[in-house]
Amino acid sequence: MIRILLSTLLGARRWTQADLAKKTGIRAATINELYHEFAERVNLEHLDLICSALECDLTDLIIREPSSKVKHLPRPGAAKE
């Protein structure tokens, strides 16, 4: 499972989501999705802007935790069972 640690990083700096949105120019709704880990897709430019504003590395923002449930996506063109 991929984890987005934005809430932890903002909390450590005592920043609000609105503070980050103002500093990066990213929509507040997008920041909120990342903050609550609802996002299924992430814009690479947004990650760069966030890391720049928070003065952190990407590895401080995003981590991978092994998941007990592996989700297998069907291969394109594969026959359905």
C-alpha cells in the first residue's frame, strides 16, 4: 500500500491545508485528497511543488508499506474469468 504522509508533515510544521495550497498554488480540494489519502492518482508536478514548499524529499512524503491483501489488476486484453 502506498501511503501519503502529508498530514504528518503539515502537522510537524503546524501548517494548515490552506497554507500549503497558498504556497504551492495547488487547489485546496487536491491538497485535501492527498491529506486524507483519498487520491488514487498523483500529479508529479504537484509532488514537486509540495516537496519544495515543505523542504522535504519525496521519500518523506510518500512511502510504501507491504499490504497483506494484494490487489491484482487484470492485464489489458486478458480474458475475463
